[in-house]
Amino acid sequence: MPDKHVIQLALAFDKGYLTPFYTLLTSLFQHNSGNQVTLHVIATGLTQVEQQGIVDFVVDRGGDIKFYVIENVDVTQFVMPDHEVTYLSPAIYYRLFFPFLIRDVSRLLYIDVDTLVVGDLHEIFSFDMQNCPAAAVTDTDIPIRSELGIFSTEEYFNSGVLLIDIPAWKKQQITEKALQIIQEKPQLIKQYPDQDALNMALKDNWFRLPTAYNLMRLYVPNEVPKRRFTEFLKAQKIIHYNGKKPWNSDCEHRLRHVYQHYARLSPCAGASSIKKVKLSKEKRDKLLRSRLIEFYFDSPELMAFWRKLKTLMSR
Ligand SMILES: [Mn+2]
């Protein structure tokens, strides 16, 4: 039997994200049984029993896991958005510290815990990153951030999936640069703190990954109807529920039900139900509109009928 590919993943979360974390692990091991998976985890607020539960889960599936603790840095002092983005916690900053905590690993894939792994990840570990310290997926959904020195949406990446070349990252002091921005320009990066700081620190110095590695909502077109999801997902690697979360009723990600699927298979199956979120009338209307659009694309009969009607009316 050929040697298994080794894949090194970094994950960071705090106790409020235990269910999504298990859901992510469930999807990961289902699609990477041919790989030797090592997880590097920073988790805060877990009990000993919860931590041991995670170790057992990973070891049962043939993986390795290491926990890390950040010392001497209090990320709770770092800038956080003050508007209604309640799903962000200071854990967003943990990604900056992995290159210093992990020994004997040269390439590391950091992934947010609001993701699912739906494909084999080993190929990414042999991508030619063209000497860049990091690789990521462009986030064209964000308005141009000229205040950060970034003048095109194509030049801004989403930090939810970050492939890190640790030696290059350290040599070019990316963490130091990002921390300096966080300390010196907190007002500038208030809305997307870690992501803005990393975009500034890595400006013109990151390799573009295919969108399959960070499938945000914007990369799932409405035109892909529900009945083709299985086929569509075959070419994808990591689904990212950026923005509204799939465990809440106001999620607009087209693939939100895929999260429910893996949550039901996870050890947190009991906690997989969708939480109802109270919305203002304006937001309710917006959500209803997006649900109707989905319904339209999911219903071939409705589409055919509508097209016919339009043709008749334009005569
Ligand atoms: Mn995320």
C-alpha cells in the first residue's frame, strides 16, 4: 500500500463553537480517510472531559491531535467589531500564532470552524505556492478597501482558509506585521480585524487558491439548483459559512442544509437543530426574497412557467 499523504490542519475556537467543530471534524474524516490527518488545535474554555472527548474522537478515526496554549498574549484586548456581528470572538486572532507554536511542520492549512471539508485535501499540500508565505481565496464580495492600500476586490482574500508556508511566513515576519497593524491601526480594521490585518501584511504576497478551497456564499450561484448539489459538491473541497451561520434560521448560504447533514452524523447530533433568530422586518423581507429566489431556481416547473409567461407578455 502506498504511504498515506500527511495533512496538517490548524483549527481554533472557543467553547461556544464545540458543535460546529465536531461537525467539521465529522465531514473532514469522512472525506480524508486516505490521508494521515494531524490536527493542531487552540481551544479555549473547554473542560477536561470535553477535551478528552475530542482526542478520543480523532484517535478513533486514525488521526493525531495536539492542543496548544497561547501564553503571554491576551487576544481579548485586541480590537473587535462593535456592530451586530455577534459570531466573531477573540478566537479569530489565534490563527496568527500557529506558525510559532507548531514544530517540525512546514506547510499548514488553517481553517475556520464555520466550515465543512467535503473533499480530499492532500493536493493542496503539494501546490506550488510560488514562494508566497500564504495562499488563500479571493473574497470579491467585500467593497474595495482602499483605506487598507488595497485597490481592487481581486486583491483581497478571505482569511477563513489559509495555507501557510511556515518557514517563509516566519522569515517575512507576517505575524509581527499583522500584530503591529492590530496595535497601531485598530480603527482601520474594526470590521474584519484579523482578515484586514493579514491582507495588509500579505499585500501582493499571497498565492490564489481555487475557490473550491473556500466556497463562500458568493461562489455558490443560485443557478445551481438543489437537485444538482451532489454533482456540484464533487468538485468542492471546503464549504465556508462566512457571514450568517447555518445553525441559525437566517443563514443565506445556498449549502446550509449540508451543515445539517454532517451535524446529524456528529457526536453533537442532538444539538443539530436550527436556532430561530429574531429579525427586523427589513431583514425578514430580505431573507424571504432570497428564499424565494432559491425556490425559483430549485423548481424547474416554476421556471418554465415563468419564462412562458414572460414571453407571452412581451408579445
Ligand atoms: Mn469563517
